[in-house]
Amino acid sequence: MSLPPLVEPAAELTVDEVRRYSRHLIIPDVGMAGQKRLKNAKVLCVGAGGLGSPALLYLAAAGVGTLGVIDFDVVDESNLQRQVIHGQSDVGRPKAESAAASVREINPLIDVVVHNEVLTTENVMEVFSGYDLIVDGTDNFATRYMVNDAAVLLGKPYVWGSIYRFDGQASVFWAEHGPCYRCLYPEPPPPGMVPSCAEGGVLGVLCASIGSIQVNEAIKVLTGIGEPLVGRLMIYDALEMTYRSVKVRKDPECVLCGKNPTVTALLEDYEAFCGAVSAEAQEAASGSTITAAELKSWQDAGENVYVVDVREPNEYEIVSIPGAVLIPKGEFLNGSALERLPQDKRIVLHCKSGARSAECLAIVKNAGFADAVHVGGGVLSWIKTVDPSLPAY
Ligand code: ZN
């Protein structure tokens, strides 16, 4: 699927600009028109960290006319292993300022806008409204959902990326033309379930692999060339050295961009949203949670179990536990799932990381399936402890 250019071309390029961008100008698909669009483009990079560093460097070099950078953090020595926009002498300096200085050095012909502040529900709409496209380089779920929601509400495309150890993912979320982040990940993982790079580490150069994909996609969307990564999730494995792309469909039931949205404004508190599992779910899961390894041993021993995957079809397509039947969480909420559950087997529920399956477990137990259990850590735990050859997402 190709899309029309996001940005109108600037009136002209100066002599200096023609000299600087000549290797772009002689690519027929980019040419004068494409470079003029980049000149007119306003791109905001959320975060000047692992992903933001390479993204900002290449967006600047490419000639994106207005480049915004928002970050509240200061440069720490432990950042320098991957955040290549900062140097030794920047340690202790605000990241937004350090990044802006590097950008100005790379390309003095563009405007840099420094937002040396925390992105919050108070300022996100106003900050985003000044830009055509957002590059998301955030490293936490609360900000990620807020970026998604603000972008969808403002009708703006954004290029998302995430990194962990040797694994990276990227996609373009643009509700007007495809799914949003909530279509792919309807709910955040429970707190502490998915380790951050600070907890689990990240190969420095992985930032460049994913950051460069984000810039690549930003340029395509701005200039209207090629097939943007809308409706596709790119999954990169640096150890295997493989790129896989899987389709991501717009979820008609998406609470934000679906047919009958229930989220029509920013949430009040994204930290709370990302930290919430209901009391019922916690109670149901207490004493009824098994590990992925236990499930595997039950299956191997031929135990009479019925494994139900309560994630969305998108997610099931990416990776699933062998033998698991897909019944999305929504069908538990509306009750239709219950008649599909066998009475003579032990029900084992799982999701991605254990939050949604705990919610469903409460419903299933209330319906009389007293010995039902769910898998703590979900399919991610299965991948980690049972079959590491499967792709995590
Ligand atoms: Zn959506």
C-alpha cells in the first residue's frame, strides 16, 4: 500500500541545500520534490536516548526542515554505549540540549526545537500539534500509550520502535490508514512483567538498526515514496540476523480507533493505566497461576487440559503456544466464550504476559470452572523458558 505524501513541498531549495542534498536529489524517487517536502517537514522525536540518537542524527542529515526533540533527562555515562548523539563532554548535560547541539553541527541549515521537559498529558497535545509526524523513541509503556493516544486523537502518523537485548521491533501507526498501537497491544503488560533495557540490557548497535528503520519510514511517509510500514510490524533479531514483517490489522473493536471508540480523550493517568490489574483478577489468580514450564509438563504428560489463548488474532499470528485455542478476551467479557469451554477438561488460560488471562480467569471461575488456572507471564514466559526459538514481541 502506497500513500500520498504527508507534506507539501517547500517553494525552493537554496544553492547550499542543493549542494548538501545532491545524493538525494539524484535519486529519481526523491528528487527535488521529495527534498523540498523534507525541507517543509516538521518532525518531533520523543526521547533523545537509544532510538532517538540515531533517529535525530539521520533526520537532521536528511534535511528535515524542523526537527523537535523532547527529553527531560540528562546524559549519563551509561548512556554513551548506545546514545551516539551524545559524547563524553555532554555527561551531566540535558539530553535535549546535547542532542540539539549535535544536530546543529551535522546540519546548520535546519531548525532545531528543544523541548527540555517531560512529556505529560498536560503538554502532549500542544507539543504534538506543532509537528507533522512523531518518531517515538520512548522506553516505557505509560509514555508509549500516551504517545499513541495523542497521535490518534490528533490524526497524526507516528513511527514506533522498541528494543531489548538483541530484539527490535518497528511499525508506523497511523489510524487514518491502518492500526494504532492499541490495535496491536490492547493492554499494557502488568508492571514488572516486561523488563526495560535498564533492567535487561540492550546491544548498543541495535538502536541504530531500529532507529534507522524509523527514519527510513519517516522519510517515506513525509515524501510519499515506497510502501510505508503501516499495518505491518517489523521484527528484527540481531543474533539470527533476520527481519520478519507480520501483518497487523486494524482492530474494529479498538477502544481508540475502532468503530465505537470508548477512549475519546487522553487518559488522566497513564502510569495508573499501565500498572492496573483488577482486584478480582488478582484474587482469581492467587493460587491458580501456573508457570509455562508446568503447562509444558502437563502437556507432555498427556494431562486433560484445554489451553485457551485470550489474546487478539494479530498477536496469535505472531506467536502462539502449540495446541492453544484462540478465544479473545472480548468473548469472555461478553460471555460468548463460556459455551465454547469443555466441561470435562481443565481450562488453562494464557495471554501475552498474564494480565488479560488473569481477568478472564476471574470470569471463568465465576462461571463454575473451579479448577481453571492461568499461565503467569503468558506466552512471553513460554518463549523464555520452554521454546526460545519462538519470536517474542
Ligand atoms: Zn487502534
